[in-house]
Amino acid sequence: MPNILSIKNLNVFYEKFHAVKDIDLSLNEGEIFVICGPSGSGKSTLIRAIAGLEKPKSGEILINNKAMNEKEVLNKNIFGMVFQQFNLFPHLSILENITLPLMKVKKISKSESIEIAHGVLSKVKILDQKDKHPSKLSGGQQQRCAIARSLAMNPKIMLFDEPTSALDPEMINEVLDVMTDLASAGMTMIIVTHEMGFAKKIANKIILMDNGEIIESNTPNNFFNNPETERTKSFLNQVLQH
Amino acid sequence: MLDIDFMIEILPRVLRASLVTLEISFLSLSFSILLGLAFSMVALTSGKFVNILIRCFVEFTRGVPQLVQISIIYFALPYIGIFFDEFWTGVVALSFIGAGYTIEIFRNAVLNINKGQQEAGKILGFSNYQNLIYILYPQIIKRSLPPITNELINVVKASALLSVISVNELTKIMNDVIFEYFVVIEVLLEATIMYLLIISVLVYISRYFEKKLVI
Ligand SMILES: Nc1ncnc2c1ncn2[C@@H]1O[C@H](COP(=O)(O)OP(=O)(O)OP(=O)(O)O)[C@@H](O)[C@H]1O
Ligand SMILES: [Mg+2]
């Protein structure tokens, strides 16, 4: 598969604080890339910088081998992003959450937008909730709506920042199942998660971050069964105990 | 005893003046809401310098006595070549005074809305402007209605100050009547009732909209 995303020497600072240090990574079309690491290691910062939400101090982001700045990345809907806190628009219905960006950003007609929305909502299995407001839905349903909203914009790559961390345990699987479906359908994804079982199943590549650096980058099999670094071993010991 | 006949006799004049007060309050509040929305939008999408200017404006409208501000507008408008009658001068003055408060009301409402929504909007491809219009403002307006209702009460009360620039609103007419007939208690009582009525009606309308705008 051709290369879809390359990141070269990416550095992100918050004022003086160096949150993401000299990151290189590369992703082919259809690959699933999992990022894990302890709290404060820079996972969110990295994924936000990729998405165009943080301005890197230096480094390059290439989409299909073409360098792009944050503005281009945002304008061209390269990425869809799913947040820990869902970030749905509370004043709009589930359906409107999806049609509004289609109509206002993509300038698609209302009827066509509704058709697209129905399509993505049935993909995530909440079409029957379409007329409710987000606050009337369970966390799992809200997160699936957020995924549908991103998908509707037809992004090249989906980014997930701890999509199940704010969910009650019994709702985690319904969201992970949707993500698994997406992966099978060939979507390229970058996922920050603490769900190690899920990571092992779905990932093509997995990295461990600490202190803003990539400590280990490996295949899931090696990462879990035969990690290269002591740091990975102790991280796995910690998360797998819980 | 109260002279009820006298109170009825002056009622048409008092009612006409109340209508002027109501008009001024309604217009001023509408303009200050529009100014507040516009300024808060500019503040949220602009850099430091513009924000400092807006900050100065807010501090000015809040810090300088309203009577002084009204006089400034009254004398300043003709000076820069704008000739309004007393009524519209009063509206301009109260609109600016109100805007100092509405900017802060809207700004606080924005700060209370989870920032994640705007980030989600940004990734979906919304411009800053679209984020404001489609995501923030609909929510801000709902959240701001209770403080706006308070501001409405302030505007009605501040409109009394326009008597100094001879706007024929309730307080001015009240004073005129007192000095024409040398009757005090009845006139004060009637004016007080009118102010309370005006405020009750406006608050009622505002509460109605608060209920209408469900999230
Ligand atoms: N807006 C900000 N301003 C200043 N420092 C920040 C900001 N956001 C994050 N940081 C700091 O940058 C570092 C990396 O944060 P980041 O949120 O990327 O970590 P994370 O790996 O996503 O952690 P978690 O697992 O808790 O979500 C942390 O030390 C954090 O305190
Ligand atoms: Mg994080």
C-alpha cells in the first residue's frame, strides 16, 4: 500500500515546555497505528499536532508525500478526529450534528446531507437516535455519533484520542466494535488508547511514548510478547495489571 | 388622602412618557446586544491589540458614571458631525453603556462552553467565523438570557438619566408634572408603578424566550 502520512522531525512546544520531541513516523494506506504511553507522555499533543490543532515548532507533515501546513490539513478535511469527551454540538440533534458540517463546509445540499448522515448513522448503529439531542444519549452512543460525524466528512485518516476513556465499562465494546468495523473497511487510523487487548488485535504498528519521545516502535506481536526496551516491559506490567 | 382624580387626569401624559421609556429601553438593549455580539466576536477572533482596545471600552463604560457618559455622547456626536435628536442621542448613549455589559456577558458565556466543541468544529473544517455563528452563538444566546434580563432592568433604570438631556421619558415628564402642579406624592407613586409595570412586562417577555430556547 502507498504511503499516506509521513511525519519528520516533529517538535511541539507549550511555551518553553518541549512536549513532543523529534518524532518521525510513517503510515501506509489502511494501516492502524496505535500510540500508548503513560499520562503526560505527549500522546494527545502528538495526535493534535498531526490533526492541525497544535502548531509544531518544527518538522514536516506529508500527506501522500506532499508537505502540508495546519491550515491546508484542516481545509482539506484530511483528518477526522474523535475525542475523549465526544465534543458533539449540544444544541443540535444527532442528525444536525452531522448535516451541519456537510452543508456549511462541503456545501452539500440539505437533502443529500441527510442521506449521507443516514448512511453513517446506520454504520454506527444509532440511526434510530437521529432526532434526539446528544445529552439524551448514552456515552457510547454519543461517541458513535462523533465517529459518524467525522466519517461523513470523508477523511483520509481517522484520529482517535482515548475514545473510550470517558465511557462506562459496559459501553466500551460498542465503540471498539465500530472502530474494528472501520478498520476492516480499510480506513487508515491512528489511535491513542489504554485498551491493550484491543490494540493487540487491531494494530499494524504500535508505539510507546514517554516524555515526548518514541521509546519503542514495533509490531503488536513483538510489542506485547517480546518488547525491545525495559521501559516497554514496565509499562506493560503496569497497564496489564489493571 | 391621595388625589385619585388628579392621578387619572395626568395618566395619558404618563402613559405616553412610559411608552417613550419602553421604546428607548427596547432599542438600546437590542443595539447593545448586537454591539456585544459583534465586539465579543471580534475579541475572540482578533489579536492582543484589538482585545486591549475592547477591554478599554469595557472599562470605560463600566467605570465612568453613566450621567457623564450620556453628556459625553450628547456633546460629542454633534462635534463629530452627527446630529441626532435627543431621543436617538439617548438611544446611542444607552446602547454603548449596555454594550460594555453585554460584551462581558457573551465573553463569559463563551468561556463557559467546553472548548472541545470548537476544536471538533475546526477539524470538521469550520472557519473561526463559522464556529462562532453555528456552534457558539446559538448556545451563548441561551445561556446569556438570564444576565441579559438583568441588563434589561438596568437599561430601564438608566433611561431615567436621559431626563438631563431633555428626552421626554418617564422621569422627565414626572419632574415636569411635579413642577407644573406642585403635587409630589401622587406623581411619584404613579411613575413608580409605571416603572415596575414596564420592568415586569419586559422580564416576562424575556423569561418566555428563556423557556422557548431549549437546548
Ligand atoms: N495546553 C497546554 N499547555 C501547557 N502544557 C501542556 C498543555 N497541554 C499539555 N501540556 C503538557 O504537555 C505534556 C504532554 O501532554 P499530553 O496531553 O500530550 O499527554 P498525554 O500523553 O495525552 O497524557 P494523558 O494520557 O493524560 O492524556 C504534559 O506534561 C502536559 O502537562
Ligand atoms: Mg491525552
